[in-house]
Amino acid sequence: MSIPLLILIIFNVLISYKGFSETRFFERYKFSVLALQQQQYYRLFSSGFLHIDTTHLIFNMFALYIFGDVVIQTTGVFIFVLIYMLSLLAGNYFTYINHKNEPSYSAVGASGAVSGVVYSSILLFPQMQLALIFFPIPMPGYVFGILYLLYTLFGMKSRRDNIGHTAHFGGAVSGFMITLFIFPSLVYMQTNLILLMLIPLVVYLVMKRNGNL
């Protein structure tokens, strides 16, 4: 593991554990629609370093550990950190846009940022083999990417769990788009892949327009 990635993981762990033990700290820095409407914009950033419990933290940090160095080795540390931070902010802002009429809505976690890193790595290495822990069947990265985004749309609509599907979707799309912006040559190298990966975004726009989200 590279030193910058290790530092980022340690920072997440330290901030999260402070939130575990100090309720006031957790409440002050978590994502909150009401607080954002009161112009506490720092929560768009700070909430990405808090987690609800140890399991939540481990899952996010494990995914970051797996995919972080894949991106770093291709883009360099600065671009990796840029993708991580912008995906974090974009995922949380996307969450705010979709829940702005729900003042009580709150959330925490690095999921948006990690999703951005995962989808950046998928764009850079679309043929990598990926599998879910509870569905351990390897598949090409781009297939995984499409299916997972469609799953997040289902989660956003059904709201049957406490997972921040909206942040996952916003962060993933942001990481993908940021990588394209930084490496525009990928548009020509991965044209078919990019068109396929846009399918979930089109589905989201249609669902949003029809009032299904």
C-alpha cells in the first residue's frame, strides 16, 4: 500500500472513532439536509470521514485499499486525491439535491469518495475482474459497474435499507466523469464502454423526470 493511501485510511479511522465515542462531534459534522440549508456547508466534506459503526468503516476502507493503489499507479497521488475529494463532495451534493425536501435526512460515510475511486479504476482498467462478497462470481469491471449503478437506483427508489445509495451513485458518476476530464483520450479508447456506462445515468434522468425518485 502506498503511503498517501495509508494516510488517508488512517485519517478516516481516527475521525470515525472519534465520532463513535463523542456524540456531539458526530452530530456536528455529519451530513444533514437541515444543517446544509442553514449554510453549514463544511458538512459536505466532514461527513465523508465519519462512519456509523466499525463494520461500515471496514467495508469502505477495504474497498479503498483494494482500488486506491490501482488509481494511484496510473494517475499519480495528486490526481488520486483530487478524484477522491471531488467524488466525496459531489456524492454528498448529489444526495442533498435528491433529499433537499427532507430536512431530517442525514448520512455519514466515505462511500461517495470510494465509489468515485472504484469507477475511476473501472474506466482505466475495464477488463479487471470484480465480484461482490455476497455474490462471488467474477465479471468484467464495466459489467460490474453498470449492474451496481442500476442496483443503487433500485435502492434509491425502494429505500428498504439504511445504505446511502444516492451518495454511491453521485460519487461513482463523478469519479467516472472526472477521470474522463483528466484523461480525455479515454473517450476514443473506451467509447463503447463509456456509452454503456451512461445507461444508468440515463435511467436516473428518466426516473427523476417521471417523479419515480
